Amino acid sequence: MVDGTLPELESNVVDLLHDSYRVLVYGGVLHSSRVLRLVDLGVRGYVPETATLPVLLAAVKSVGADGTHLPFDPASGRNSLPLTTAEEVAANAYFLSDEQLPRSEVARKLGIADSTLRNQLASVRRKLGIPPQASRTAVSRRYRATVRQPLPRRQSV
């Protein structure tokens, strides 16, 4: 956890990420654009100082479980058009897969042309307000932050 009020916040974050830590920024009231820059660097979550203790604990739990936590929808305030089903399937396969397969291989697995997948992914980036030159890792982090994870199912006994 990194103090969000530190003047050298970004350099502290980069150092921790370089050492393979999962980073949660807590404190301060950061503008959403700065939070998104931190997410692009690799930060897994941000909790403003105005958040309640249960929100902070939920963020710690989420980041600890390799998830993310942001106090806002990263796509809000931008082009908030919803993704089509095809875009969502493409983005999930390309950005959320642990395999990090090349785009052509993902297209083959989805049974679509590589150019179709390229166009769908470009549309996803555009709708999320992500510049085309952003790395796959940065886009994956941003996309993962927008995906609403389903609640775990309770097993009936």
C-alpha cells in the first residue's frame, strides 16, 4: 500500500512494481486522470482518503486476490458507449487471458479473421478512451478494471 499524498507517488509506485509487488494507493483525493495514469503504470487499485473502512478492506482483499479496485468506472467521463457482445468476447479473449497469445492466435481460437479481431480491439480501445499506442499490458489493466467480476457463487449444502 502506497500513500497517495506522497509527492513522489509515481516513482514510489514504479519501484514497488519493479519489485513485483501488487500496489494499492490509499489516501489523498486524486483526480481520475492521475489514477488512470497510475493504473497504466501497473497500480491495481486506489482508495481515496474519504472512503470508509469497509471500502478500504474490500480494496485490500481485491488487490490481494489479484483483482483491482477503483472508486469510479474508468470509462466514465469518456465515451461511455457499451461494448457490443462481439467486442466483449474479443476483449475478454485477448486482454483477460493469462496465456497472452498473439492476436492472430486469439483470432484463430475465436474462429474469426485477424483483421476482424484487430478492428474489434480498436473499437474497445476507442470506447474506453485508451490511446492506440498504449501497450497490451496497459490496455489489459485498464480493461480488467472496467470488467465487473461476478460475485462468487455460494455452494448449497
